[in-house]
Amino acid sequence: MPAELRFHTVHASESPQESKQIEQLLTESDLGWDSRVETFVVCRKGAALVACAGIDRNVVKCVAISPAFRGTSLSLQLGGELLKVAMERGHFHLFLYTKPDNTVFFRGWGFYPLVEVRDKVALMENSPIAIRRYCSDLRALRKHGGKIGCIVMNANPFTLGHRYLADVAAESCDWLHVFIVREEASMFSYAERYELASQGLSHIKNITVHHGSEYIVSRATFPSYFLKGKCTVDQCFTAIDLLLFREHIAPALEITYRYVGTEPACPVTSRYNKDMKHWLETADSRSPSIEVVVVPRITLRGSPISASEVRRLLQNKSLQEIKKLVPETTMRQLISRFGDQRRETEMTDGDDH
């Protein structure tokens, strides 16, 4: 009797031997091992590994099927098993990376194309309407004008540098849209960062501060952003994130300008800013171009004001130095979280400069 197909899950960090077999199958399929994949769903026929599919939170990748089983019902079985594992873990809205030639294949899993970098990579999601629904919600917040600007910020935490960038952009635009990165991969939680940014930008009248989404600088659209210092930026991921912005988000809000600060310290963000000009300003028949405006960062004693410097000072408990880098609204939050009541008067006395 021929061996039956058997499915099971593999936790990469706990199964080095099976991980080696998965890596070999990926290599045979001209795919690379992704260390961010937490769990694989694998299929065996007897002792032989014949298929695998990886999931990194709500992102599907590293899908490979042995040549002898391609074009069979194994593909649909593998997809069904993977979706079951994802949903058991509470992930219902899924993204999937694949080669552009394979998008038709993954439609059978219930995934639909979002954006594509020609001949390199495509991003899909398991909903035909999710992106349209999101953009419809954005259109309800549209403000008309000749010059509509946008900033995407992590604000970890919100600094005088963030405020300066927004001030410059708002003064130049009829309306400014600010998106706060939603991922929980920072020292400060998303709720804290959104609140600090909202408070720090409350003096600007022609502004909308938006909640972030999985369609803007997220683990799904731009995972390298959350792995600073651990890997080289993958240009395809950068392109995916920026094409999503250009083809879907910007048209929904009629955004024509995107503002960024100069980035002298972080190579990931610096490269992202450079790629932004290419992917947003290059002529494209699918969507209007967006002008990228680079604003020089404000400095203190010759050094750029940055959230990373604030975090470094927090580690050293240098609250007095931080006072020079953040607005009063941020300072109050930092004292509440990291300081003590005895020092509050000292730390908040005076202006924000």
C-alpha cells in the first residue's frame, strides 16, 4: 500500500533536523530560508518531505512543493492546513509573498494580488475587498486642496524633530495627513505613540493624524524596517510598501507630496528614503507620481534630534538631557513612566526648546 500524505507543524527553532530538510526543499524550488518564519506546515509521504509552507505571524512565505507533486491536489491540501494553523493562532487577515508568475496558483488558496514588483515579487492578501474597504474609509477623511501632504512616522517616542517635520510640511500644504506606524515592535506601544503624536501635533490646524494599518510600514509590507542592524534592507520589500502607498493610499486621500526628514544615523531608514524617490516619483501609468520632499533635521549642539537618541538617554536615565529633545507632552509621559514625582517639577519647568 502506498504511503499516505501526512501533515504536521514544525517549529523551526525546536526542530533543527527538519529545518534542514525544509531548507533543502526550498533551495530545490529556488527559494531562500527566511529566519523570521516561526512555524512551517509540512507534508510528508512516508519519510520524504514533499511540501512546506511557512508563516510569520500573519504573513505566508516559503511555500514549496516537490516537483513530482506539483499540479496535484496536494497544493490545495497544503493551503487548507496552513490557513487552519493561522486561524487557530488568531490570524484571519493574511498576506502572502510569492513570485509574480505564481499569483494564479495562490488564487486557489483564496489570495488576491495587491501589488507587484515586476519579475521579482508580488504581495497578495486573503480578501478581495479588504484594501478597497480600507481606502473607502480613507476617502471619507479626504480634504481637497492643491497640495496635499503626508508623513509616515513611528514616533518612538515623539520628539521635537517629528514636530518640526510636521510644522514644515503643514505650512507648505493645504492639508497634511500623518500616519502612525501601527506595529508593536517598538519601545513604546502603538497606543502610547499614537497618543504622543496626537498631543504633539495638536497645535497644527490643517492636519489629520491617522491610525496606522497593515498597509503602511508593517511586518507585512516592509519587514526589514523592524530588523535594523540584523539584515540588509531588501529592496523588494521597500518597493512593495511604497507601491501600496502610491497605488492605493495616496489616491484615496489625493496625496501629492510625501515628507521625510534626512536620516544620517539609521541605514535602513536612509535607504528607504532614497528608494522612496524612485518608487513614488518615477512615471507610472497605474497611478500619479508623488513628490518626495526631504527636510533637513533640526539639531542640538550639532547632532540631529532623533527618537533613537531619546531611547539611548532613557537607558542611561538622563531625563534632564531628554528634556531638550522632546515637547512637554512627551516629557510628561516619560516622567510618568521612567521618572519619579520628586523630579517632575524640575523636569517640566521651563520651555520645550
